[in-house]
Amino acid sequence: MARSGGRLLLLCGSIPVVAAVRAAARRVGASLDEARDVPEALAMLLHPNVTYSHLLVPAGVAEAELDDLLGLASEDVRNEPLLLGEQPLQRWNAHHVIEPSADALAPILAAPASRPRRISMNAAGLRRALDAGWLRMRFQPIVDARTERPASFEALARVHHPQLGILPPASFRQGLADAALARRMFDTVLEQTLAATADVLRGTAISISVNIPLAVLQAPGLMDHVLNTCRRHAVAPAAIILELIERHPAPEPMRLKPALDEMRAAGFGIAIDDAGPAQPHWRELSLLPFTSMKLDKSLVRGAKRDAAAAEIIEAAHAASMLVVAEGIETEAIRHRMLTLGADLLQGFLYARPMPAAALPAWLRHASELKPQE
């Protein structure tokens, strides 16, 4: 067989199904972890230092739970979901084994992993996805660089396509060139984000970061709409950070100032995304009333670019902005960014992007962490 070993995660089912999976795992030389319920399976999939080759889900899981579980497995952990037995949800791009047995499962577990396809969704495709309700949100924690306590979450949109599987933002960026569609996308993301996280945010100092294109940020009536959405979900504006994702803002950045002033006066935070090579106008933007700046990942991961990262951090601090370093995957990278003066850290070292259902458990775990010496 082409693949052996690996690590499997089974959401426990009936005795015959569990026995078949254990036998198949032994046959292909894989280690097997077993989760007792969906929350435990989510927690195990989200562990930053563990990657499973397959998630095996027996019949009987509620459709709402299955959607989050398989979506996370398909995208964030790069493993292939296997549905064992008759399932209530048929629209997932996953192996479906009606009668699980060691003979049926072993060849699937040992087969080479399929390569993810590059998909580009145009405006019509994105509009169809929004009409059909395929949009789902993930949330990646951002922690204080010194205490490693939770400070914020970034809301990350995904499209759960019934035939193509999970589509990340890069797949539907083309569709966002349509200004009206970009506004609809932002409104949908904001609504889903606050509906999913309001209970988590309420009564804490944790904020939520929502990506916003330049055209949407400058749209008439935007602030009133965002304020009304916050009121409906009882979320304070101070808990919202609007993260400007446009990499080529207006030739005259000062034209942004009226919109930024209005948002700041209402209490919202506003961030510059990807400062560095991917956002060449960061210096001009730093003169505007932003509240934070996010370093481009190439600066975070590349030790040879520390001078460029330090320059941006110094400029941001001079403008009274916090600096977020994303792409923190190792202790070495964390230490470099802490030494350079980054205020907030985001990356797989702390957590993968997760569905809202996993946030309470992650926060409970994070509250038990001791600050670094």
C-alpha cells in the first residue's frame, strides 16, 4: 500500500464499527485516537501539534455538529473525513463507507493523500454561495505577546461548497472585486461573526477582528449599519476591529481619513493588514488614525527580514498603534517577535482557526496557561 502509519481520529460509535476501525488501523500501521463526543473531537483536531490523516465519523451524529466537524477536518488539518454507515448529511466531499469493515477501510487509510485543488470563484459563484448559505466562519485566537493570554479573535470566512469542499478566501477573492458583492459579503460575515461570538465576547476584554475591503470601508452608511448590528447582538463597538485587507488603497491615503475618523469616534478599532512587502503603502497608512498594524507573514517567518520588521514595529508604536505578528508557528518565531517588540501574536503555535463551537473550550484551556517568565 502507498501509505502506512499516520494518525487517525475516530468519533466513537457502535462496538462493531469501533472494532473494524481498530483492525484497519493495525493493518496499515496507524495510531488511533478516539473521541467520546463532538466537542472532544473538535478539541483534538484543533491541537496545534497534532495532524490526523483521517477523521472517521460513524452514523448518528447530528447534522449541525457534523458540519462543523467535517469542515474543520477537511480544511484546517488537511485530513480526509470518512463517513461510516448511513449518514444524515450527504453533501460533504468525503469518503462514504456504508458497511464499515477492516477490509473496506484499510485501502482508503493507506492510499496517498489527495492534493487540494486550486479553485477560483467568480462573482456569480460567490453570489450563489451566499444565496445558498454556504458561508461558514472560523475564528483564530490572537494572544498578548508577553502574557500569552487571549486578547482577540480574527474572523475568517470559508465557503463550504457541496462539491468542491472547503474554499478559503483566496478562492473567492476574485468575486470580491464586485463592490456590491463585497459589501454583501462583509455584512454576512459581520452578522454571522457577532451571532456566533456575542456570548463569548460579552463581559470580557476580548475583541473580534473582521476583514473589510477598502470600497466597503468607504461606503456611505456603513457605520450606521455596523452600529445597528452591534446593538442587535449586544456587542460594544470597542470589541470590534475592522481590518483593512486592501493591498492597494487609494493613491491619496488621506482620503480615507473621514471614514476612519467616523469609525474611531464611534468606538471601533481599525487595523492595517499585511504591513510589509504585501502592503507597500503601510508607511502612508501609518499616518492615519488606525489602532493596530499586522505584520506580513514573510517578515514574521523570515529571520533575515528582522530589520524590516523592526522598522515597521517602530513606526507603528510611534503612531500609538499595536502590532500583531501572525504566522507564529514555533517558539523560535515567538521569541523573535517578542524581542522585536510585537504586542500581539497569532498562529498555529497557539491555535488553528476554529468554529465558534470550539471557542469556549479553548478559552477555558487558555485561562489556565501560565505567563512566560
